[in-house]
Amino acid sequence: MTNPALPSGYDVVVLGGGVAGCVLAARLSEDPGRSVCLVEAGPDYGPRQQDWPRKVLNARALPRDDVWERHTAFYRIRARVLGGSSCINGAWNTWGSHADHAEWTRAGGDRWSAAALEPYRLKAVERMGLRTPPDDELSAWASAALVAARELGHQEVDMGACGLPGYGRPLINAVDGLRFNAAFAYLDPATRSRPNLTILGGALVDRLDVRAGRVHGARVVLDGERTTLTAGTYVLASGTFGSPAVLLRSGVGPAGDLKENGIHCEVELPGVGANLSDQPGVFMPLSPTAGLNAALAAKEADGKLYVSRMLVRAASEYCPDGAWDLHLLPTAGPPLFGSLPPGEYEAGISAFLMKPLSRGHVRLRSADPLEPPEIDPAFLTDPDGRDVAVLRSGLEKAQALAGAMRALAAPADGAPPHALSDAELRGRVGTYWHPVGTCAMGPAGDPRAVVDGQGAVHGVENLRIADASVLPTVPAANTQLPVLAAAEMLADALRA
């Protein structure tokens, strides 16, 4: 069934209105002769910031209203709103190392090198209005962490570009506590007014109609009714969890898994849903002094308390020269989970494993698009135990950083996290929320590969994927800026 209110077909249908989808819709519709439809399962709150919920605009918090699942496992949290993860994350933007780009170029070719992606990185920085946090947004804890990192011998670096290990401030997409998300940046009023761009909010992607190695339509549920969108080219941008799920429901993936869900295999690609990689971490709690609590309370009363505004990128003994495999993140403010009495705050330092070897998966539980997929991040499960060893190294470095800040916070009771057993560490593990890899790029002969270096799906001639799922390895960075740049580059590849 086709909704008569919609055009009969488009040149390009972009399935997913997250960070990458907003970039693609904006860039592809710059050509007035190309009709583009952007499909998003969550709400589109419109072009005016004043019409958006205040919670979504608050850059001092991690909004959790517009998500796929409420009250779920921490690693399953994913946005369901136009603008995607840029509406619910920490508004941080950092960049990876040259070692990351070496991994990507081996999989996808020279367009993934640091030099080739540089102009797209700069485009994303400009369009998102990224900026370095000013001094008045630094709490006493963040300021002390900057000093402590320097005293420990770390060098100051630009967190938004390729470089070396060191400390610094991330680039942020927020001003005076107001989040500037990807929907505002890329789908501004001028872009939305293009007659060749259609934005469908509240439209759930069911599956693609794949036959004989070609997509013949995208089946979506819009306003409670099923409809089929047709196009010359289809671009999946539903994210690391959503894109493989759509492919699997469409019969593209490992034949055995598809058969278990009653789905006919149209194109066998064993890599669909495999290779899930995310960045696990462990929080080391500290006990704030009365002086730190008072300073944080004064900052909060002034409306300028941010939980974190600096980080250290550090290298374990397992890391290649010139790269880093850890983020040390000092935080102080209201607790992320739970609450504390007025005037009391949570302080500590997290160590995040940036280059994990462990790999998880995304699989279907059923062919029903309303059924959440099975997601297993498989944190700290690599058989040789290297991930645990690197994370333990990070916690030792976090302990040293905390020692240099002991005038503001004392160690919590109990054994320090780096001294815990492997099992205890695994029991405390959290995530940085940077999943990638479930539709990884690579050559057609690689059974793990799903797309080539231009995002073209192996075995399906008019289907592309352009989101974090195509990255074969997670960068040693927060993934928002790399995904923005990759989407800019893949949009250019589509326009060529």
C-alpha cells in the first residue's frame, strides 16, 4: 500500500534521521534536481529551538525521554528523535589517532585516511558550531584536573584533531547550556524549505523489499499505516543497532540466523550484525571535600555547572607509539544515576577502553520491527584478556591523576578499582556509548564485510549504509565528530 499523500517515488530515501541521516539529507538535497526523503522513527520537533522540549535542549544533562527503550540495560540506550544521538549525548566532540585511520584505510581505501577526511572534519566542525569550552564553564574539579594532568607530564593537545596522547578540552556543540544538535545544524529552516526535501517524522522502518540483488521499496509504518517508499537509491542511516536490524528483517545477513526468524535469505552476508564494538569503562569514585562541594554548589547556583569539561587521552603499554587507547575522564556534579542531598555531589574519574578487541553482536529476536533486537556488547570478553589488562592500566593512571587532585577529593573506601579481580572489574563495567561496526566496511571477498569504502552494500546494487555501523573499528575518540565527517564524505561519494 502506498500513502496517496506522499510522492510516488524519490531519487534517494534516507532511512534514519540521526546524526548521519541529517548530514545526508542536507547535503544530497543541495542539488535541486535530486528529490530526497528523510525517514525518522522518532519525533521531529521542527526547525525552531523554542518548540523543542527543554530537556532535549539541556546540554548539562543526558536526556532520556526520546529513546527506543526506557528502563533498559545501560548499553542499549539509543536515540529515537530527529537529530539522533546528538540530542541525548554529552555534546562532546573529539577525534581519533592516525592509527585509527590506518585501520580504516585498510578496510575502505584512501578516502578514509586522515588527510582525505580532514576537509570533511572541518565542514562538520563549522556546521555544528563546535567550540572549546570557555574558562567560565570549568568547575573547580575540571580546572584542577587540567593542572594535575600537566603536573603528571601530559602535554596539552587539540582534542578535535589528529595528534598525540595528552590532555585538553573537547569541542562541544552547545552554548550557554543549550544543546545545538544535528537537526538544528543540518536541517535549518532554509534546508527544510527546499521543495525537493521531504522529512517524515514518526515513520518506523519495517524492512526493505530486496529482490534479485536490488531494493524495490522501503516499507515503513507512518501514522499507524503501512506504506512503501520507492527510490533510485536507498541509504540506511539507522545506526549501529538499527541498520543491521533493518537489513536482517529484509533478508540480508547470515542465512542461518534469518531462517531462525522465518526470514528468507535474499543476500547472504554473514557480517551483518557481527563485529559490534563499544568502549567500556569503569568509574573510580572519590569523596569530595566540603570545599569542593561548596565550589560545585556555587557553580550550580550560577547556572554553569558542567559535570565534565576536560579529558586525558592516555596510552597503555599495549598501545602503538603515537596513539592512545584510553580516555581518563574526571567528573564532578549531580550523579548520573540516583540522587544526593542538596549541596552534595558525586566526584571521580572514569577510565574508558578506547580500542577494545572484544566483539559483540546485534541479532533479531523476531521479524517484528517493534521487537527490540538482541544486543550483546560482549565487554571485556577477548580470549587473551587484553581488554581487561588495558582497562586496569587506565585505572592505575586514573589513580595517579586522583592523587594529584587529593586536595579536593579523597579515595573512597575499599580497594582501588585497579586492584579488583577481573570478575569484579567486569561487574563494574559501564560504557561510553560509542557502538560501531555491525555493518563493517571491507573488500567483497571478506566474509565479515558488509559494505565497501563508499558504503555500498555488497550484493545489493542500489543500497548504501552511511552511519557508525560501517566503521570496522571504533576510533580512539567520542564518535559524534567522526560520524559527522564520515557522513559528509559518504554524501559526496553518493553525489559523484
